[in-house]
Amino acid sequence: MTQASLALDGVFTPIVTSFDDRGNVAHDKLADNLGKWNQTKLRGYIVLGSNGEWVFLNEQERLQVLKTARQAIPKNKLMIAGTASESARHTIAMTEEAAAIGADAAIIVNPSYYKSQMTSPVLANYYRTVADHSPLPIVIYNLPPATGIDLPADLLVELSQHPNIVAVKDTGGNMAKMAETIRRADPSFQVISGSANFFYPSLAIGVKGGILALANIAPHESVRLFELFNERRIEEGRTLHLRMLPVNLAITSRFGISGLKAAMDMVGYYGGPPRLPLLPLDDARRPELRDILAEAGLLGA
């Protein structure tokens, strides 16, 4: 698959990994959620991204989650697998496993444990090495809130020249950097918004799509933001963006994955508990989250 054949326009859900009350992966609940999301206009899914708590899963659990997801995701929707590891060797091995399972692409967050040594030349070599050996197209995942490293535009522009590196998911929110990347990168390289906080306005600078935690609980509204922009119904899109903004803030920076999973339970999906060391959203904050969802019109009548 080449850059030209992997269009990432539209909205993708970075899905949660479902756990039962004992902390085991609940594969049936994961498949049920996917069955509901499949009825929407979502372009596809990120499986084992940040919302998927992949850092808490061992290798066999990660592979089993990918298998469950692949079986539940129809071929008309893309499955992008999180295959990152701190080492290039393990990342390549996981990407090969994901390809064998049937993933359409791999999304890879940069190594960050030895943060001070993760210079642009080191990271460029890491991504080029992985891309050289990967049977799947590679999406770079820029996640400065977790890694402490904001991949600079110069690095992304350099990596955009690699034929097997097709996009970057950028969660940093630096619109000027995103625009500079779009301006200078290879024309086939796609910049994808990593947050509903800035997804709608970022479309105006040429962002191709969004990978949005919000789409776990509000897939229709998330897709509608994309549609309204493309239909040039700018004021309607602005209104919807502002209505969804408190929800997105609540399920990301404010309450985190615990809040996202609680919100899923409230709107009719299976959220369930996060895996330790994360804790479920405490009872004191649940009414506040419910009020936010209600005000946004996500709880129904």
C-alpha cells in the first residue's frame, strides 16, 4: 500500500480496551462496542492507542486485542494498529504481527524513556528503520503530553519523504507547527488532528482528518464536524465544536481515561473499569461528568 492509496480523511476512533471487573480483557464487550461504532460513518479505528491502555498490556494481550478487533471491523473501515515499543526491533516485530492479523496501517508513538537522548537524528533514524522493515504504512504519533517530546516540524518534513511514512497524528495542538508541516512536507503526507479540542479549526489549514477520543462517545457528532466543514457550513460547525468542547476536555485532560470509560457507560457503550494502576472515576465526580454530557445533548431524553 502506497501513500496515495491510504487516504486518512474523515474521523477515526482511538478505541478503549474493555476490561472486566477482575482486570481481564473483555473481548466480548470490545466486539460489542465495535459493532455499534460500525453503524456510524467513522472511517475506522485506532486499536491499542493511548485510550487503549496498551502500555498496561503484555504482548500476547495486545495481539489478542488486535485479533478481536480485526474480526469485528468490516473491510470498509480501516484498522490502524498501535505497535509501538521503546526499541526499534520490538516495534518492527509487533508491526509484522499486526500485518499478519490484518491491520491496514500502524501508528507508532516515539520512544521517550531516554528522553534526553531522543534527538531529532535519533528519532529520524528510528522511524526510518521501522518504516524500511514494516509491511504496513506508518503513521507517526506525536504525543507530547505523555512523551514529553514534541516532534518538530523539521523532523516531520524530513520523515514525510519516506514512501512508507504516510501521516502524523499530532496531539500537541500547535497550529502554527501543524501548518508549517503541511506547507513543507511531501504533498502525499497527511497531518491528522489528534484531539477534538482543535480538530474543527485545524481543518482550515489543511488537516486531513481526526483521531478523536470524543468519537468513542459521540461518533455522529465527531463525523458531523468533518461534514459541516466540507459542506462549508462554517457557523453550524463552529456551534457544534463549541458544544462538544467541554465534553472533550472532560474525557481527556480533566478526567482522563477513567472519565472516558465512565462517559461510555453513561451514553450506552461499555466503558468498564480501567486497568490498574488507573482507578475508575470516583462517585464524587460522576454527577459532574453526567451534567457535562447532558448539557451537550449526549444523554438523550
